Amino acid sequence: MRPFLRFFLGLAARLPLRMLHAVGSALGWAIYVLSPSYRAQLRGNLAQAGMEDPRVRRAAIASAGKMLAELPAVWFRSHAHAAALVREVLGADEALAALRRKEPLLFLTPHMGCFEITAQYAARETPMTVLYRPPKIAALEPLMQEGRGRPGIRLVPADVTGVREVFTALRRGEAVGFLPDQVPGEGEGEWADFFGRPAYTMTLAARLAERPGVRCFLAYGKRLPRGRGYAIVLRALPEKLPGESATRRMNRALEALIRECPEQYLWSYNRYKTPKGAKPR
């Protein structure tokens, strides 16, 4: 099955991005209409965040499908062709200055826009260690490894060994990237408000961001209209407020980023679930 899937994805990678996004929009709506639980999750998370505008909801439904449909272009085109989908980079001055000073960089990419393109683009400037969680379907991991394992990118699993590799890369003054809004396993997070509701939030991202000398940036690949490509957006992590926990600081920064482009956040993600074994708030 995997060779057939790889062949199919390779063919899809040749399609124009505009066509892939059109297919993804239809896919997003099909899932929304056919799955009551998916529909309730998406609408509930939007309501929790105060995103009641129907235009945002409609765009978010289509965006979730685009996130899947664009993967062939991002993973299975050549590295140069995939990176060329980035048309502009916004807010990169601080990160580039830190790179020139050889300071360790932490790039945190939430489930927003085309987060897959950010590491591929950044790896053209600096070596990057990327923490990833293996897919539940084991047969898909080789495809993920192939798609994400571009020149300059070192993939490490989200386990004890991978976390050690992340700390080692930072000590070398290199860049590290991963998703900060994934729900961690029991013992790997703590409860912190996210859009006014407690969410089990990973402590790793917050700990790394507070390490001396580490420069932390939130990043995502904003989809441009009509499949024109992406604009990578970077935002420096804000300073901690008095009495604020490190995880709440992280969630506050994510909230601000999401408010910039709420229609491209993955609202269907079950951000408020309680992991198995974790004590409920």
C-alpha cells in the first residue's frame, strides 16, 4: 500500500498549489458536513475563543482541508521548489540578527497555516533539529520522514532521546523547531489558560524559551490567496508578565498570533483534552 500511496502523492505534488487548495477546501467542507463530532469540536473551540464571525468559521473549515491537501507539494517537490513557494518573510529581522550572532534559536510553529513549510525554509539558512511525533499509523512514518527530512533538517522523535538532541542542538548554537500547542502526555505538561479555558500545555517549549541566550520566535506559513504560495510570519516571544507562569506566557503568545489570522488556525484540534493519566484541572 505504501508504494502506491507514495506514487499517488508524487503525482499530486505536480499539481498547481491553487488546485491542491481547491481540493482541500472541498475536503474540509466534506469532513465538516459528514462528521458531527468534528463539527462540534471546531465550532466549540471557535466559540471558546470568541471567534463568532461566520466568515472566520467558513474560512477555518476550508483551511483545515487545505492543510492536508498541500502536503504533497510541500513534502514531495524538490527542496528548492518547495521553498520557492515562500513569497515573502515578515518579521524576520530579529531572527536573522540572532543568527548572525550565532545565538541558539527556538522556532515554535503552532497548528496554523502551512506550518510544514517553515522549517524547510529556515533550514536553508541554518541547521535545524525538528522534534516530531510519529503518526499513529506506523506505515505513514517513512513518508513523513521523507517529506520532512530535507537538507539541513534533522528529525528527532518526541521522546527522551529526541529531547536530549534538542538540548544538544541549542548548546551548539543551532536552531530547533516543533509544535508548542500539541497536547503532551501525562507528566509532560501543566494546566494553563488558553482562550479563557484550562488547557494541558507542554512545559518543554516554555522551559526552552526561558534558557539563557535562547531566542524564541513563533512562526507559521500564512497561505496567500488563490494558491500564490506562502508568507512566513515570525513573532518574537513576548516578555513574561508579573506573576505569570511560563506555560501561560506561551499560551498568551499563541493567542496573540492566532488572532492575527484566526481563519488559518486548526480549530478542530482537541486542544482541551485531558491526556490519559493526567489529573484533570
